[in-house]
Amino acid sequence: NPDGSHGTHTTGTAAGSYRDNGYHGVAPEASLVIAAMPDSALTDVNSANAVRYIFDYATRAGLPAVVNLSLASHDGAHDGTSALCRALDAMSGPGRICVLSAGNDGLRRMHLGRTFSTDNDTLRTCLASYTASDGTVRGYISLWNRSHQPHTLRLAVVDRNNAGTAVWRSPLITPLDADSVFSLNAVNDPELAQYIDGELQLANAVEDNGLYHTLIEVDMKSTATHYCLALDVTAPAGTRFDAWADGSLLFRPG
């Protein structure tokens, strides 16, 4: 892939065969089958098809196969029930193994978890950038209930110079119709534009694993760094809720 060297790096670690300098891969005599694609093509479907292609090649060649997927994605339910996880499980077995990266973001505040109760039925978090310090918030958030019961969301802008007081709130965002998207754009909301510029899109549904899921994509920037885009989550007592941000976003106290 001419746009990056990550695939070359991981391939060399796995099976680099040059031995004269003492630095070679874990399996230097292995054959290599590479399915390269740009980041924009790294969908679950393409990833599953790439694994199938490699396993089919290994079957024709009469060889075992280990597939490395260093994709660094935080999407999915993280419990083995997501579509890609189930596809990889179905293809794996004796002589067919998938190895996935984990732990690169262990020190980042990219996970939220809560079991809601009657006394504590709302969770608030602010969204922040992992790399930018100018108030930019860009990336996606994946929110999951451990049941088909929905959570209710509300977006807010809080003033961190005033004890986290909310200076703007969106309407409550309840379950949407199939294929519907909730959009928020500062161009169309003069009140929001005082504090935040940019746009946000949100969709939710009960996925085919039976769990309620919300996906949020955000590309916004605050007009002053003490304004913070916040997310309030409310769910029925007893509901287990988890959320993950992609590698460019962080959760921080509201």
C-alpha cells in the first residue's frame, strides 16, 4: 500500500526472511499471502473476504495459515458477537488461526462502562481529541447496551470554566426509525454555533447480535477551548452499557 508502511512492518515482524543482520521474523520460512487495501476499504466485509481468500489459498497449497489483522479498530460489541468476530470464528479451526492486535491504547481513556441503577441512571462524558489541543473533536464513538433495551442520548456543550455548566443542550435522542440518521450541524443551529462549529451524525438500532447499538461520527471544533462537547447517556436500571472511542478521541470527566 503506497499510502503507508504498517503492513510492511507487521509482515516483516511475522515472516521477514533476511537473516544476515540477526533481525528476522518469527517465521522466516513461511510463505506470504498479502491482502493490501487502503484504510478507506477496511470494512468488515472486505476484512472477512480477505481472510477467506488467504485460508482458501492455504487449503489449495496444503499448508496451515495464520492471518494477522493489526487493524486497531475499537468498533464492535467486544464480546465476540459482532458480525466480523462471528465470521472469523466460523473460518478458524485446526490449522487456521486469526491473530488480532490488542493493547495499543491501554492507557487511553477510550472506554466507558456503567451498570445503571435507579439512583444513578445517567452518565455524562466530555469528548476530547487524543492529539489536537485546539478544541477539535473528530472521529467515531460506538455505544452498546448488553440487551435490546435502548439507551437515550442527549448532546450538550459544557463550560469547563464554570464547573461544567451546560450552556447548550440538544433534544433527547430516542431510538430512530430504520435507516434514519440524527444530524447536528452548527450551520443550522445559531445557538450551538456560539460554542461549537462542525457537524455530528448518529444512528442506532438493535443489531443482529440482539444488542442495542448507537454509532456516532463527529467532526467538530469548539469556538474556545473551555467549551466541551458532552454526551449524556440514560438507560433503565440494571442495564449494562459500554462505549468505545476510536484512536483519535478520548472520554474525559464532564
